[in-house]
Amino acid sequence: MQAAQDPARRRPPLEGVLVADFSRVLAGPLASMVLGDLGAEVIKVERPEGDDTRAWGPPWAADGTSTYFQSVNRNKRSIALDLRDGGDLMAARTLIERADVLIENFRPGAMARLGLDEGSLRASNPRLVSCSLTGFGSTEAGAALPGYDLMIQAVGGLMSITGQPDGPPTKVGVALVDIIAGLFAVVAILAALSERERSGLGQRAEVSLMGALLAALANQASGFLAAGQVPGRMGNRHPSIAPYESFAAADGEIVVAVGNDRQFAALCSELGQPALAEDERFAGNPSRVGHRDELARALAPLFAVRTRAELASTLSAVGVPCGPVNDVAEAFALAESIGMGSIVEMAGGLRQVANPITLSDTPVAYRRVPPALGADEDELRAWLREDAGGGLRG
């Protein structure tokens, strides 16, 4: 388990970068949190009612806070601004004029209607890196479509390849599209900041949830585009590798991920049926894929008589990738048992998932717990009223 704050050997990589985060829900807040973990100063701008996810529960933390909100909002200060109010709108403009990075996920055109269009922002802050997260892009047709993760999992094809072949299309158990889009947004922002070091000028980035999902379809998208194959649901199987699926052990489910013929031979030998590796139906991966049902029927009884722990131990020892199907508690227990440090303890006893990025000399830091709505209101409003707008403290 990690300490709340590791002492950096050098300055955090994004120290001195000011992020104005006007986004809400998941994709944008995830992006700004990653930047905050890397040292950026993030100011979260919320409506007076707060980010939608503040009301998303259960589950709730011990202090009554939404655990959904907590998951993507550490290392931020919070200010509530009503952009329908002239004074608050001016404060928002001042913040953007002082920022290095702007993140927003308003519907396309909303910023322009507020007078915060790209042209006027760029005129007053030419070094600004702005990042818009949209559902389906900023064309007229795309702007009319609502960008909710579940909807995009559906129309973007992900649900069509998730679930059992004889079952209904199924969503992934987390808002994966938002997460992928948020991480693409981080890449775009860091690229634009790097280019700014050369040119001195910022630029606009845009990441759509639909585009992020299509890019994340990876081999499934390539199989369609290059070979015309429309994939379908295969449960836990892989379209191009076998055996690469789950089997029922004596005490639960276990997966094997055999990626080559050597691993397959080791699997058959360890399960006591080395002859399977010599069977012409299973001798090479293309043959195994073509006879995957027969292969599964041959392997299933061999898994059923052993426990998950026994299988994981013996198969791993001979180089066969395998492991039990863990629940979330078991997954964290595994990570902690091998010293990954995947849980961070923050102030007040708040436990969170650690940022998975490891930097040898400028590690990520966990400076601020997710803020209460408007927690930094007085300080931030005073700072925005200052003519020079000096640095924020702490």
C-alpha cells in the first residue's frame, strides 16, 4: 500500500501547469485527475448544483460522499460558478485566460454561446491548450447526439462483441468508453504542451467518445476494415487464438491464455494429456481456432477435477498464462500480495486506487482528497479578482 505522498526527487513533471477543468462526470474529470497526479494545479469548475456524479450512489463513502465522484476528482480545488450569471461568467473567462490547459465536455457550440469561443479565448491566451471531449464529434450531425457511455458502447459496436454467443449484447462492467476517451485526452494535452515548448503557442484538441471506442476496438476493428469480417459475441473466447478462454475448475472459473504452440504443449502435458498437442486438429494455432469447440470439450474435464489454486500454481510454473476469475476484492488482494502498491491512503483515511504510472525520479503525488463542492471558493474568487493573478498557494 502506498503512502499518501511520495517525496519527489525532482519537481513533479507538470508542476506549474494550471488546468481549468470545466468537465463533469467521468472522461474529463479522469483526464484532469491524471494531470493533477502528475503535478498540475487543477481547478474544478462546477455548476452550483455540483458535478452530476456527486449524487450518483450508492455506494457512499463514510462521510456521505459519492464514491463515484471520489474516483476521478482527487488533486483538485473546487469552485462553483453559475455561467448564467455575468459576474461568474467573467470569473470563468479570467480563469481560462490564466490557465495553461482548458478541459470541457459541454455540448458542441455551448462554449461559443457563452462567449467563450475558441477564437476569443485564443486571442486573450495564445498559449492555451484546450481539450474538448464530445460524444460524436463537433459536426452538426454529431453534435445532436447525446454522449453517454452506455449509448456509445451500444452504437459503437462494443456491446455486439461482449457477452455469450447465445445471450444478449452486454455492456462492459465499467464505463470503459469514458475511461479510454479520458486517457486519449491526456495524451492529446501532453502532446500539445510539448509542442507549445517549441512554438510558444497552444492549440485545440478534441477527443470524441465514439472515436475513442472505435480506436480501442483494435484487432476487432482491423479484422473488419482489412478483411471484411464483422465480429460477434464469443463469450470469453478470442477470435484468433485458442485456447484463450475460461474453464470451470473444481471450485470456480479459471482462464488460460495460450498464445503459442509451446505453451499449448506445456498445458497438455501438465494436464496429463500430452497427446492432445500432437493431434492434427490442435497441433497449430490456426487448427486449434478452427476446432475450438472440440478442443474445449477435450480440455474441460481436465480442468474440472482440479482447484483454481492448484491449476494456477502448476500451469504458471510451466509457463502457461493462467489465473482465477477474481472478484474486485480478490483482485486488490492479489495486487497487494505481490507488492504493486495499488491502494493509496489519503488524508482522513480515504483509500483510493493508485495511479498506475511509475516515474523513477518524479513520482505521482496525492496532495488533495476529492474536494467538497466549492471547498476553495473564497481563495479562488479572491485570486481571480487580483489584477496580476499571481500563483496559487499550496
